[in-house]
Amino acid sequence: MPHKTFFAFILPSLIAMVLFIALPIVSVVLQSLYVSHEQVMVEVENCQPFGGCTSELRVDSEATAALRDAQPLGRFNGLGTYVDRAHLASAELGAILSSDRGLPAKWAQILNLPFYKALIFTLVYCFVVTPLAMALGFSIALAVNALPKVTKGPIIFFSLLPMIITPLIGSLILYWMLSPNGILGATIQHIFSDPTLSLRASPALTWGALLTYGVWTNAPFSFVVFYAGLQTVPGDTLESAMIDGASRWERIRFVIIPHLAPLATFVALVQLMDNFRVFEPIVGFSAEANATSLSWLIYNDLSGDAQQFGSAGATSVLTIIGVVILLSPVLVRTWREFKHKAV
Amino acid sequence: MKPLITLAISATALALGTGAAFADCGIEAGSVRILSNDFEALRTINATAQECASDAVVVTANATAEHKEIQVPALTINPAEYTVAVVANNSIVPLLNADLIRPLDDLVAKYGQDLQPSQLVKIDGKIMAIAFMGNGQHMFYRKDILEEAGIEPPKSYDEVLAAAAAIKEAGLMEYPLAASVKPGWDLAAEFVNNYLGTGGEFFAPGSAELTIDNENGREALRVMREMTAYMDPDYLTYDATEIQKEYEAGNVAIMNEWGSLAGAILDDEGAVDGVVENTVLTAAPTIGGGSTPAAALWWDGFTIAKNISDEDAEASFRAMVHGVSPDMMMANKDVATWLIAGYEPGPAAVGVIANANGGARPYPMQPYMGLLHTALSTELAEFMAGSEDADQALADVKAAYDTAARGAGFLQ
């Protein structure tokens, strides 16, 4: 294809990518480097229905507007926002590490910093949910592939349900089922004959519920991809393996898995990226007390009574960096293979 | 206000909204576009204001729980997307900070005959908002349960704790207390209530310096934590609507709940037998030997956008004055604790009135209060879960607040 034709073909999507992906990222990076202007305050009389009149500070809007016109982006703060307590907390971290406390105490203090608390859960979610969901998806794919044709359709549909359901709704449904009045919560209480047992009260059980939900909702994606992959496994290789006396397990181990390995890399890549942005289940499970994630921190900065764009921008950039670090081994491998093939 | 967001859609508001009657509000022309939170009282007001619509006057209303996120960008553009922003003590602050609402003195002089002086919210001598209803969290208790346990109605938090212990001991209820302490907006509001009750000040006078790391702060936290011993173990997932359900299910003897939900609790729907007729509404308990109810007083009111034409501003003001008219109030007496002329408190308003009469303080309107609210909402979670002590929690709140306030330009 001539370069010109190729360029004409990808131009529309290129424009869309620049507009909707590249520019917003540039804007987020830019915002994260700035903080608000100093607020010019004045003391004024303030009267309201309750409490009568009191003297309180107000923002002097005219003076602040003048500052804003002079520097529309705010005060340049460099990487200041990145290293403050709400993010990488370099000063706090240094103080904790150089203190002469025991390791467990240090660990507890690090987890007390909001960014690290969120990062730990995010990483655990990523590295527990991704392999388990892939394993579950793969076994469903194998099982469905072995089914007779008539039953395949409905079973595939049911296996895909967790992916069809909106994540927030899915997590709410599971959350209600796990509440003490819900079918799962009541059953668990009955099994352990402990009427005070509640999945929502203990941090460990909340994490367990979130991870279980993650596996449940992520498995269908692996299933679909692996099921499609299974259709491409060469029949003659499988047949010759059978003639050689390979059992079903040996066929999976030595024929199917090597055949699907590149596909697994792709699934792992997408799933890691997805799981690093875990957000909905935390809201759905009302788990803010016991588990937070990087995406939840961004949401928390932007909602509520005061919106902190610089802080949210810094967390977003750190999330992007986190995704790049997570994916780098896979990306490097793909790049090497690509170069290998090209040569 | 956030705790009110999930109120069930009321049939009356719907009926009013769809079959809007036409009223002559005297408006010649203009466009009225209302942005408000989403609960019954506000929907009723929006529907009443929409009666002012005519061939020359268009009145639209957007009632949404996301109003706080929308209002600043929507009023920043010129002309503003909405001409009216319905706000409360806390949500007016971002609009004031960014200078997005206009003084109403001339409009009040011209068209505000029906308004009472106490409805006018004045900042620096200028009327910036017209309040029309009050709200706040106060005590709901079950007199039958207290009688059975042989205890007097509690007045202070220490008495509430003693009452809870007695009820539990008597085997009447496993978890007699409830409060909305879900990490997030609710948990922070609960701390603000208690801290206001101790008489403490959040900030050093004349600055944005936080001053809650003191005996008052520790007392507020002590009460919050000790109450959890008598709450359902899932308390960290309970917000205002969740404790309303628990209370209506008869699982709770004493709770702190929003006055604006009282109507829904006292109506004949949703509650098990014996709850409604035995429910008593009263002021929030006092705390730490104080004498005022440990609760913030809230008002809801309307503001008019700055970036709109004077014609639209006049039309909007007159439509909203019609929306909060004494006639509207008389037709919807039990929907809210109105601040409108001629209002006589009904059974659902007793608690908020008791808070106000007891001298409860208003929710602070300082420009940096929102940053503190956000810091409290996340940093108190571990304390409430029992994995952190009060000193550490207060230090964390201060650290988080200082970081945010520096980024926002309030602290150096």
C-alpha cells in the first residue's frame, strides 16, 4: 500500500486518537504540575438563617480573579504535587524508613499513607485476579468446547453474563447477596454458625469478596478469547497426539497450551491494564473503609465538596506510569519477537 | 445535601411536575433554568416554579444528586447553563469562591415582599441566597424500647451509650444504635456534628489553620468509636438511607438521622408494626458536658447566576419566589422544615426545630471547609474500623487537610 493511501486510511482514527487520548493526557500532565493560586482572603460579615451574623473569612473574588487572569493555569508547582503526602509522600516515607521502629510498625505506617494504601490493594487485585480469571476462563473454554453443539449456544450466553452486566450493577448485586440478609451472607453465617459473621465488617473478608468479584467479572473475557483460540487448534496435531496415546490432560498441556500461549500474553496484557484501574467494585461494595484503589483516589479528589484537579491529575499520571511499568515486560518481549521475525 | 439523594420519588412531586398548572407570576419574558439537588422538597419547589412558564417564559429544572459537581462549570460559562442554583451551607461556598452568583438586594426589594428577613443569607452585607428550608441530623428514638428497658430518654451522648448498654443487657436489641458513618461524606458529617457540639472551632481565627487536634476533637472521636460497640458490625457500610431502613425494620432503638427523612420514616409505608407510633423526634444529644445539640444546622436556598442577562435573572428570581411562596408551603407542610412565612412545624419537623432552639451551630461556611470535609471523609475510616487511635486519626486529618489546602492556595 502506498504511504499516501495508508495515511488516508488511518487519518480519521489518528485524529480521534489525538483529540480524545493524546490531548487529554497532555492536559492532565500539565494540570498536575500546577496548583491553585494563593487565595486572597478578606474578613466579612456573614448572616444566615441559623446562628445569626458572624465575622468570617471569604475569598476576595476580584483580587483572585486578577491573579487568575495573570496566570491562567495557576502556580507552577513542578513535581511538588507528586511528592506530597497525598501521592508519593517522599518526606513522610523517608521519615518512616529512617525511624528505628520494627518492620511491622513501619509497614503499618506506610499503609497509613493514602497513596500506598491504594497502591497495595490495586497491585494485589491485579496479580490475584488476572491469573485466576485467566485460569477460570480457560477451563470454561475447554469445558464449553467439549460440549455437544445444541447446548453450546445457551451455555456460552450464560458464561458471558458477568461481562454483559455493568460492573457497578454486578458488584451491587453480589454485595446485596453477601449482606447478612442476603442469600450468600445468610448461608455463610449458617455454615459457620456464627450470626455475627459479616463479610462487610472485616478487612480480610472484604478483600476476599472484591477479589472473588474480580475473578467472576473478568473470567468471561478470557473465556471468549480462549474459546475463539481453541477453534484454531490444528485438528491433525491433536489427532496424532491421540494416536500417540496422549491423555486429555497431556493434549492440553503439550498441544493446546503452547498453541494458545501468544493469545494468553494478549489476554494478560489487557487484563492487567483493566485490573490496574479497578474502581467500580469498591464503590459497589461500599468498601472504602477497607480497600481503596488508585482510580478511587482520583474519583475522591474530583467528587465531594472541594474538587482538587491538580491532585487528581498527579494520581492519573502515576496510574499511567504504573500501567506502563506493569506492561513493560510483556511489551519488551513482544518487541523482541517482532524484531526477531523482521530479521 | 447528599444524604437526601436517594429519597424515593414522591408521587405528589411527580403529579405536580407533569400536570403543572399555570400561574400568573407576572413575568414578562425570560428563561429560567434551575439546577438543584434531588429530593422531594426541592422537586416540589421546582415544579411550583415551573407553573410560571408561559409563551414568553421558559422554565426548566434539573434535579440531580450530582448538582455539586455540575454547578461550578455550568455557571462559569457565559451565558451560564443554569440561571438558578439551589444550594446549601456547603455547596454555596464554591460558587462564592469563584464569584459565580449575583447579589440579590435589588430583586429582593422589588419582588421579595413574601420573604422573611431570616431567609436572607447575607455575605459582606449583600444578599447572596434566599433560604427556604432548614435541615440537620437529630435523634430519633423508640419510646417503647426505652420504657421496656426502664430508662429515661437520653439527652447526652453518655446517656445514649448508657441507654444502649441497658437495652442490650435487657436482651431487647442486639445493636440498639445506628449512625451514618460510612466513610465518605457521611462519616465526615458525623464528626462535624460532634465537634460542633463540643463548642470547638475548626480553624484558628482569621486563617485556614486547622485546630481540631485538641480535647474537643478527641472527645468527638471517642463518642463515635464507643457508639460502634452497639452498632451492627456492618456500620462502616451504613449511610443515611441504610440506617433509615434498619430503623424502619425495627432493628434500632436510637439513631441520628436527617430531619428531611423524618417524613418518610413517619409515613405509613415501609416500617414494621410498632415503629412509627413509638418514634419520638428530638434534638441531637449533647456531647462532652456541652449544652447544645451535637449537630450542624443546614439551610437550603436558591442563588441566581451572575453570568446571565438581567432579564433572565429577574425572571428566575420571580419564578423561584413563586416556587418558595407561602402557598406552596401550605400545600406541602410536611415535606420539609420550611423557613417560609406562616409555617407551623408539623410532627416531622420537631427534631430540626429542637436542634435550632437548643442552640445548635450552623455547618461552617468557610471557603476551606470543603477541603476539611474531604480530608475527614477518608482519614477517619481506619479510626472507625478500630485499627487506629484518635491521635493518629487527628494527625492524619491534619496532614491530609494541610496538603490539600496548600494545593488550593489557602495555606502557604
